[in-house]
Amino acid sequence: MNYEDTTDFSRMIKLTSSLLEERGKSYVSTLLNEAFIRIISKEDNIWFGGGITYTIQMDVPIKLYSSYTTEQINGIESIISNSINEVTKVDDNVSFITRITPSLDTNSNNQEFLNEDSVIKELRQNIDIVKSIMVSVATGGERIQNVDDRYKKLHSTIKAECDKLGIPYNNKYASLWDWYGKWRVDFPSYQERRDFIRELFASTLTGLDNSKNNEVDVFVQLDDWGKINRMIGKIRSNTWTAKDIEDFQSIGVSCREVLISLGQIVYNPALHGEEDETGTKISKADAERMFLAYFKYKFSGKHNKELRDYVKGVKGIANQLTHKDTSTRKDMLLTVSTTLSLINFIGILEDKI
């Protein structure tokens, strides 16, 4: 792999970020996603029995950088270096060193993130920090007494901003000791605690996406639809980092899958019928027929054509993204937008508001 090639380098960073996220180190993956990252030096010692060592420079927005101590930054540099070396260990002769510095003007890897309103951007940063603190104290990391004051200030700020924006904020734990009381009783394993936190903030992050894209005026809370929440969260995360046609097509597949899962939740054969209007048995994998049967039950006949066209339109956009060899970022964003719109539409019908 040629790490000096932009595509290969971006894939490596994306893989590293995903690995850190899955391991509960979202505060580190946040830095990766928001920084302008580049190779600043290459040391070639192959001829002397060594290998190639790349030094990576990460320019992090100063507001985010300043939220960590010098010791924490040094530790994050080590975590990122080790993680990159882990995902690239198939190249035995290559290693990486990471250097993190503050920046007043950062050309982020996440260009979509830079275009957000400054309030939304800061709110996302604060949410990521709160999530990482909650994961850390619940998985053998930071001690509660060392970070509780910072957590309480951020929690209060986030709640106030979400109230102003009309975005749901379901984190009811005003202090880390409140959170401790929850996880100690209900979640014996580290993974259960990470999963709970991910779901706890899913509707807030979905609300931020909708606010940014002006998709709808109602922010649907899908708290009891855990699987849908997780799928939406993954789509959102992948949308931020998607760079090429394969990434865009993969998101199209994810949009189709989340609609199938939603159809399976709301469609009830005993209530909505086992066959469509042509006598075809409705499959659990056929989102279109499940939704149409569901809508037919919910609405009077005069709305059937409009709803049928609506569902077919969403499905058609997702299919086009999945199969189109010239898919663009704009195609991807349109697909995600229409998918979330349909989810919100059904959420409203199901009183998830």
C-alpha cells in the first residue's frame, strides 16, 4: 500500500478511527475525524536493516485541543500511533509516529463537519467529550472524582443548547455518580455500557443531523427502537467519512437495510394483511410492500397513490446509489436525507415524538 497516496492514506485513517470507536475510545476518533492530517516526514532505513517510518502531523482545532491536558495529548498521540501500526501491520517494514498540535484554521478531513453552524459544531464536540468520559469511567479508565466537575459543566451546557434547538437529549445523569448508580446495577459488562451510551445519544445526534440538513421540523425520538438507532448512528458516522464510490454504495445498502428493519418493526401481518393488492405474499425482506400494507391500514384509500409513490421514490433513490457506478457525495446525501425523512414520517405515525 502506498501511504503517500491520498486514497490509501484516507482509508488507513478511516480504519483506525473505526477501530478506536469500536474499542470505546471515541474521544480519540473524534480528534482523528476533526483534524487536518498529513505526512510531514519519511525516514527510510531499509538499506540498513530497518524500515520506513512516517511521521504524521495532526492539526486539531484549538478549542478542542485545549480541552485536554498536555499529558492527555501525549497519551492520545501514543494511542493513535499504536492503532495505526496495528491496522498496517501487514506491512512489516512500515511504522508511524503521530504528532498533535493546535490550529486556528483547520482543513478537516470531515469537510461536511466544517460547513456546520458553529453552535452545532461545538455541540457535537461537547457530546463526543461527554460520551468519552462516560465510557472511560465505566470501563476502568478515568476516576469519577477527577472528571466529574468537567462532566457536569458539559452536561449542563449540552442540555441547554439542545433545549434551544428543540433537539432531544435523553442523558438524565446530571453527575457521573448518577451514571455509576445505573451501570453498576444494570450493565455488568463493559460492552453493555458502551452500547447503552451509544444508544443514549443516538436521537440527539440524529436531531443534529436533521437540524443541519433542514430535513424536517419534527425530531423523532426512536429510543425504544434500539436496532434502528444503532443503524442510523452507523449510517451517520459512515456518511461523515465516505470518500469514494464504494463508500457511497455501501451507505446505500445500509439505507436499504435500515428501511427493511423498520418495516419489520411496524408491519404486522395479522393486522395489515399477509398479501398485497395483487395477491403476492409480503416478504419480511420487502420493505416496500411492508410499508404499503402498513400505510393502507393507517390511511384512507385516497392517500394510497401518494404514499405508494413516496415509498417507491425513497426505495428508488437508495437502489440507484447502490448500483450506480458514478455515484457522488451528493447522491449519497440525498439518499440518507430521504431515508431519514421516511423514518421520521413513520416515527410520527407511531407517536415517537
